[in-house]
Amino acid sequence: MTTSIITAASTTTTASTVSHASTITNQVEEPQNKTTTIEQDANTCPETDFLIPVERFAQLVSTHWQFDHLDFIKSGTYKTISEQFQKHISVSIQQKKGNAVDQQQTMNNNRQKTFRIISSWEMMDLEILHAQIFGAIQAHTEGSLHLAWDRLADKLGQPAFEAYIRSTSLKHCGQQDMLLSSTCLKQSAAQLSLELDDYIQQNLIQVFNALDSDVLPQLLANTSKDLTDVLAYFNRLFLLGDNQQLELQVTPWTQQTDSLKSKLLPLLEKSILNDDHLFDFFSDYACLSRA
């Protein structure tokens, strides 16, 4: 009996304690829930019109373009041009061009034995050399193109693009004190998006044309000269038998059959394929930019 009473009392006390603790916990958690609700309300954009600082809005939109679109386009441009360069350059093993006596001696030797076939080891060495050369071409090309892009694409840089976004947004939706109307931005979303996309495309076309006509012909010529020196070094270092040597063949850039623009403009279309600018620019960024 005593044991039962003690057990019952213990159970009652424990239940009471748990109940009291639960009440205290609920009382403590309640202000947190209220705080969370207040924070959610603060982060929710009002349905009514609100004002947006144009500087903040232009900065957000420009940053989005730089990191989500233009960086992708630049890296794709470098890769495409590097691949095109590799199509213009080839390395092969050729007979050395000697004098008439050497050529006659070679012909006599060829009559006495089967023409020497390049061994599998030499083919493997040539493949390794090819891979190293094309790796060097890619690194050299991308490094040079980075400098050329910065020089040619100044209007696509963040300062210039922010200035364009500011002027275009103010032209359509400007209010007093360099503020924008959120309602106007939503109503003008299609027109604003069209103007921004056109600005990007026209400036990209100018960059691609300048690369195609001015930068790349000279860059390919310089790269070819450097490679000629590299192969001359290998020919001195590793003399091949049967009067053979490594030779470089280069097709000038001007013999491109297709324009560079036709290969690179699809990068812009691909970069914005899954990006709904009407909502991203003029709803989310308008909310983030509000005063």
C-alpha cells in the first residue's frame, strides 16, 4: 500500500511538473512566434504602390546580369574561340627538306627497305605533345581574351550597365528624388525587359565583331609564332629518325567560313532560357530595392 501511494504521488508530481514546464515553454515560445510573424510581414512586399531607390534597383539588376549571365557568356566565348583556334592549328611529323644529294640518298635507302613506320611510342609521344600544345593554346588564348574583353566590352561592365539601367528605369517610371514606382515597374516590365535585352545583345554583337575582325587574326598569328619556336626546340631536343621533324600547319583566321557572331550569340539565348526577367527584375528586385 505504501509503495502504491508513493508511486501514485510520484506520478502525480511528475505529471504536474511536466504540465507546468510545458506551460512555461509555450509562454516562452509565444513571443518568438510573434517575432517571426513580424519578420515575415516586414519581408513581404505590400500590394500597394511603394517607392524604390533607383541606385539600389540598378545595382541589383546589374549584379544579376553580371554573375548569372555575362560571366557565363564570357566563359563560353573563351571556350568557343579556343576550340576554333585548335581547328586552325595542327602538328604533324614530316620529312625534312634537305638538298638534292640528301633526297637521292633517302630514295636509295627507301629502295632497300620498307619505308619506316612511326612506332607506337612515337605516336603516343606525339599525342602527348598535341595535348600539351592545345592545353597551352587554351590557357594562352583565354588569358589574352580576358584582356581584350575588358577593353572592348566596357559598356557591359557594371558601372556602364548600372548607368543604363538607371536612365532607362527613370525614363519610364521615375518619381521625385531618384525614386521609382513599383507599380509602374510591373506595368512597364515587358518594355523595360526588352530594352535591357536589346542593350546587351547590341553590345555583345559589337564585341564579337571586333574580336572576329581585329583581335583574333593577330592573336592566332602570335600564337602560331610562339608554337613555331616551341616545335623548333623539340626538333633540336628530340631528333627523329629518317630525317623527320615536327611541323606546324596553321590556317589563317580570315579563312573562317562562318562568322564568330553566329557561333557566340546563342550563348546569350542559352543564358536567359530559364530566367523569367519580367518577374525577377521587376517583382523580386523591386521588393528587395524598396525604400
